[in-house]
Amino acid sequence: MVRQILLWLSKLGFIKIRLHRQPTNIKQVTICRQNARWYAVIACDTKPIFRFVHSNRSVRIDVGITKFVYDSDNHFADNPLFRTRMSKPLCRAQRKLCRRQKGSKNYEKTKNWVAMLHEVIARKCKTFCIRYRVIMLTGMI
């Protein structure tokens, strides 16, 4: 659920933002710019989502190359190979970038495109790791 609301910033006034979660007890707001996009990072006091249960059971986890992860219960996850899949568009964009004249408007546009592709790859990797961690912690596999 993404809603359009207004955020008030001093010296800037009201700006539209996309709110993904309802913030409670806001402590700090940081405005940052990444790849020609502006982000508002809101730091809040929250209660922990997960309640960890202390148990005597231990699991050995091994990180591999062909498989992303193995554990001692013979479960494994395939390596998603995000960088391999995205290498063709990334190489193409980097080739375009090296042919542009530094300082030109087209160079800046292509540079933002390359940065956006790197961001997409990083976001996919991070999302995969978070989802797999949640699956491991809840014992769904």
C-alpha cells in the first residue's frame, strides 16, 4: 500500500512523498539524493517485529558459489546470479558511456542510467538475502 502524502521540510515547504509504512514516533528525517532521485529516510522508534526464540538447536550454514547457501539440514538455495543476468544491459550501457564526451548532457544521462542499473542489481541482491533470511528464521523450508 503506497500512498501519496505531503512532507513538510523547513526552507522547502511541502513536498509530495510516497509513504510505504505509517511512521510512528519520528525521531529524525534525512534527505539524500541517489541517481537523480531524492529520498527521505525517516528514523522512528519501533517495537521489534520478530521475537527470537532461544533454542538449543544449532544449524551450520555454508555459503557457496554454485548454490547460494547450504545448511546442515540438507536445505539449499540456488544462486540467483543477478550480476550474470544483468551483465548484458550493464555492459551495453557502460560501452555507451565510454563513447560519450565527458561533461556533456548525454554523458550525464548515460551515467545516471549506468548508476540506475547498478542500483537495480544491488536492490535485487539485498531483497533476495532479506527474503531468504526471513525464510530461514521462520523455518519455512
